[in-house]
Amino acid sequence: MNPVNHLRTGLSVAEAQRVVLALAPQLGSETVATADALGRVLAEPVVSTRTLPPADNSAMDGYALRCADLAGATRETPVALRVAFEVPAGGSSPERALAPGEAARIFTGAPIPPGADAVVRQEDAEREGALVRMRGVPRPGENVRSAGEDVRKGELVLDCGAELGPAALGLLASLGRTVVAVRQRPRVAVVSGGDELVEPDTAPFDGKIVSSNSYTLSAQCRLAGAEPIYLGIARDTPDALEDRLRAGNRADLIVSSGGVSVGDRDYVRPVLEKLGCTLVFWGVQMKPGYPIVFGRFGDTGPLVFGLPGNPVSAMVTFEQFVRPVLRKMAGHRALFRPLVRATLAHDFEKSAGRMHFVRVFLEPKPDAAGEFVARSTGTQSSGVLRSMALAHGLLILPAAKTRLAAGERGLVQVLDEGFFAAHEPGF
Amino acid sequence: MGRPVGRLRDVAGAVLLGGSSTRMGHDKAHLAIGGVAAATRIACVLAELFEDVLLVGGDPPPGAPGRKVPDPPGPPCPLRGMVAALAAASAERVLIVATDLPLVTPALLLAIVAWPRAQAVAPRPGGVPQPLCALYERAPAERAASARLDSGRLAAKGLLTELEAAYLEDADLAEVDPDGAALVNLNTPEDLARAEALVARAR
């Protein structure tokens, strides 16, 4: 069902996020090699077909024994046991049980022989020929890894929606799962628009501008877990626009930037109409990025984001709207960038009405571990990519506020988690 | 065949057709730019965006989309047209565009409509407010405009000072009208020539 049949405008950032997420479908699943599944979202519940470890086994190189046999052993009055047999790591379970007064030489990972209830490290034992002397009583279970301590057969190990990190991949491998069902990655058609644009490998003569948005937006797609497909620059003609949009129609989502998006050419709407595109909203009360348009092709076709052409506006609107949508499509549960609260290094001023996103550095706050200071990265013009390239995050100035003063605390949306990275271990 | 793209329902668009122009020597609504009458150009842009389009006063060119709304009795002036538009609209907010602004774009008009709510929202290029390309909350604007009309204070600019108004300044306008062409005013034959050149360039 199409939840909207007329264009909305002037939405707040939060309203616009609700609208785009409500229309974003979750994609289907595909089977991939577990080794290639890093960062993907699990599309099947993984139930263990094995118990891990499959049997009680030794956590140490040492001697398996019965604790009861060592009753009364102390540093001064050791108790000797007869070393009856050896259990190598990787071998099969011992054929015989440990009799009273016996110990078994055992290695890390080797199965605990029946009758034994603890392992004493070889460093704590004194071997003398066929005997081993112990100068203390271990706790039952000491240095024994119990069967099923990691995973039991039939247990839900990883649920749908789990994001696969290195440990999860290892867990799947230990269960013998070399392939796994994951959510498909969204395919995103990236289009730039405007006769003034040239590709980066072309010299920008005659007032032309190098199109950088294809680079930034494609990279943002990859960071969001999506697969960008760059469709090139659409010239300012109806045929060029229709051609690009038709090509994009095979993707899950279309991101365009620049003039083609906003409808400032007479032919844009007729082309969109011809292709069956419904515009859902235009204009979000934010800066940068105010003239953003959002729509979709038919009921099941790709979602379409028309981002402003200014490089920073395009990036900031991508972060607020496209990224959460891509993450929802790919099955992620946490859709939004992390926020940190930071103390402002100087005053930030704005007019009331729109939410502002200010490019800031985040620096550790002196003498306050875990706290940060936010400082502007420089000019905030929506055309200046350099201050965006330097930014660790975007300081959020709420719509109703006109000023946040130095020393106040504000929320920063973290774009570059590198500021957490440390030059020293610190512990 | 595709479904219609979205149009706004809670805002109406109104073109003030006005009367003859002494400086241009013609009725500006009928001046053709790129072969299309000024009023028709504006009405077509409004019809792309709004479900309800009003053609207020004057004599609409044939083919201009929208419903005709007569001016209230009295000598034609923009303020009288504004009162008529505000009274005739069913939507809560009305975007009013004078016929001498034939190059307004959907992007500019949407920017005005999408601006944070106020009793009036107008562009202010170069610090000069444009009350005749502005969005008005119907009830307070109609009250204020009628009072001004009754007391003979006919300057449209004054209306903005009586309302809680918000403005799109140059930096805001640059986001949606980078060429600064959307608010070119047709007052003189030279303006017309400039508008023709801009339309030819955009084609």
C-alpha cells in the first residue's frame, strides 16, 4: 500500500527519518561463504548441530586425577600418584577409566579420562619416574573445560539480525558452517546531475565543476554496507534523465545529487511521472541539506533520494536519511550513527527554525577521561568539503535553539570513530 | 502509465494577474516569455506543486491552469488581489505570486513552503523582502490585509511587518536558486529581454 498520495514539505529531520524508514523494505536473503560474510547481517537463526567442546577436556598440560586421592596433600606432605597412561591432544577418548591412586599424563585439549575430576598443571607437579607427587588438593573441575561450555547441541547460537564480526565468523566455522544465509546488500544507483559537471579525469574548463559527489556518495554507500553502482552524470535533458533513471530502476535505491533532483527544470516532473515515480516529500528543515527530495517508483520499485548538489549538503543528507534506510534494508537493527555528548570549545550561533549540523573535531577533554570537547573544523559553507574531511562528527544544533555557548554540552553525531583511536595502549 | 507525482494539498497557489502595466505598456499577465504568457508560466509551476491553483483578478490567458477568482471591487492593486486570494482559498496556507515574477521555479516555491512555519514566509534577496512571492497563513493574513485595504494602506510590503514573518535570506536562496534568476521582476522592457535570455539559456 502506498501510505502517501500527496507531497509533503517542510518536515523536521525526525519526521523525515520516520517517513523514509517506514517506506524502506527489508531485502531478501542470499547464501554466501562464511569467510566472506564479515559485516553482513544474519538472515537465518543458527542452531548448533554440535556440542562445543564435544567432551570434557584439559585446559592445561599436566595430570588428570581424582581430587579425593589427594586428600591431606600439602606443601610439606605431598601425595604421590602412579602415572597410569598418557592422553595426547587430538587423540580419541581414553579407553580405560582412572583407578584410585592413578593419574594420567594429559595435554591441552585432550579428553579427560573417565573417573578424573581435575587437572593439575605440570608446573605444580613433581614427576619422578612412574610417579607424580602433588603438594596440594585441587578443586573438582579445576583446569577442566566442560563439554558444552561454549555451545550445546540444539542451542540458538546466533539469531537473525546478528551482525557478523570476526568472533561470529569463527563460531560459525567451529560449527562447520562454511556457508551462511545473510541479508542482501542494497544496490544503490548513484547519479550526478547538471551540465556544469565533468568527471574527475576531465579538466574543468569553461566554468565546469568536477563532480565529486559520485566519490563521496559511493564511499558512503560502501560504509553503510551497500553496493554503489555509479551511473555517471545525467545531462540537463529529459532523455538523459529518463535514461539514467531507467538504468537506476534495477537498483534497490537511487541516489541522485544536483539539479535533476529538485525539479528546477520543467521536464523533471513529467519524466518522473512517466516512470511512475511518486514524490513523498521535498524539503527538510535542516542546514545544510534543506532541498532534499524523496520518492519511490511504484509500490515496489526503488526508493529515490534527490540530494542537494553541494558536496557537504549531499553528504549530510545521506548520513541522516540514506544511511539509516540502507541499514534497514540490509537487516541491521541499529540504524543510526552513535552520538557522544561533548563540551563546546566556543559559541555556536544560528537562526531559529532549522536543525543545523556543524562539522566538528572531537578532542579528549583534559583531565576528564572519556569526555570530549567539540570544536568547529572551519568554514561551514555547504560547498566546502575540506572542513567535512577533517570532521570527526556533526554537532547537532536543535531547530529551536539560536545559540549554544562555550562550555555547554551538545550532541555530536560521530562520523569518524578514528578519534577514539589511541596513540598509546593507555593501560 | 505512472501515477501522478505528489502535489501539496494543504497549501494553495495563487497568481495575482493584476491589471495593465504603465511601464511595460501591456497587461503583464499576457507578456510572452519563451512563447508562453507570464501568468501561464507561473500557474503551470503552481499546478505542478499544489492541488488548488487560483488565478486572481484580471483576465487569465487561455490555457493557464487554475480556477478564476475575481478581484474585490475597487481599483486593482496587489493588496486587493491578496485579499481575494486569501478569502477564496480553501487551504490553510496560500502561496501568492505576482504575475511579474514569471521565472519562479518549483525549487524556490517549495523552499518557501517548506520553511519553518510562520504567519508569512518570504524571500529577502539583498535584504529586500518580496511580499508578492510569499506564503501566508490564511486567517491572520486575511485579517491584516483587509484592515490595511480598508484603511487605504495599500503597500503590500507593509503587510509583512504586521505578521510574524520569516525570511529566506541570500544564503538560503543560494541553495535553491543558485543563479539568482527565479525572482527576476518584469517591470521594464529590459527586464523582459533579460527574462527571455534566461529562459533561452535554460532550454
